[in-house]
Amino acid sequence: LVKNEEDLRVIVKRVEEAFPSIHGKEFQGPSKVGVDTFLHQVFKMKKIPESDIIPYRFKANSSQNDKDTPLLYNLNFFDGIPEYHRVGTTEMFVAFELQIGLEAEVNGLRVDHLAYEEGRILKAQPLLKEYKKAVEDANDVKSSTPPSSLMEKSEDQNDLKLISSVLEGNFAN
């Protein structure tokens, strides 16, 4: 979080200068170019010095689309070689996002932006959406219905354990 616009502009300029190829570009992920090409692309990308962090996109946050001068940016990056996960039919490479912006702007968005981000993530990850619903239903005594068989219960519990271990913390503060 940055306290004033001048400091934010300095940070944005430095990121753009250090990584000109990632600013404002649409990143071509594995679903667009294939896994092999994707991994070769990432392997060739410039790392942040003295680290394994590979930035791949820097752009204004979608909440800033209607602003002439954005006050919030997203820096997307990999921590080393992208880690592949497959849970059920959902496949993904683990990536991270750092939001860089004016403190007042970030605090103003927190109220409604978290719900937007959660909805966006759940739309892209249907298995996560089902897991979240299952956890909410399990916590709601009124909606709990017994499984039709002992085997179904065991499979459901195993699936939830696996999903929990992969996705733990996605919606934590």
C-alpha cells in the first residue's frame, strides 16, 4: 500500500522500466498456447534479481477501467517454475497476484471488491465453487442430508480432503 500518488507513480515507472514486456499485455497462458509453449515462455522470462520470482503481467486493476490515472495495479507472477495442480477435472498452474496501489483506493474497494473477486475466481474454478458450497452446506444444519450410501460418503470425504489440501486459505483474510 502506498500513501501518496507520487510514490505510486515512481513504483509503476520502475516496474515498467524493469519489465517492459509485461506491462498491459494479455498473457498467453497454457489454455491459449499449450502447456509446452507456455512453460518455454515462462522459462525465458526475466526474474526479479536475487529471487525466483517471475513477473508475467502488470496492469491496472479492473476496478480502474473508467479512470484516466489508475490508482491500483496488479502484478501477476510465478514463484519459480509454475506449479501444476489437477483436482478432478480442474487443471491449473499456481500463480500469484500482488496489488500495488494507493492505500485509500484499496481500502475503498475492500467493501465490495472482495465479493467480486470471489465470484470471478469461483466462475473460473467450478470445483472450488462446489467445494465452497459443500462446506457451507455442511455448516448449515438445515440443509444436511445423509448420503445415499456409505461408499458415497467416503468418496465425498476423500474428495473434500484433497480439495481442502490444495485450496486451503483461498478465501481467508
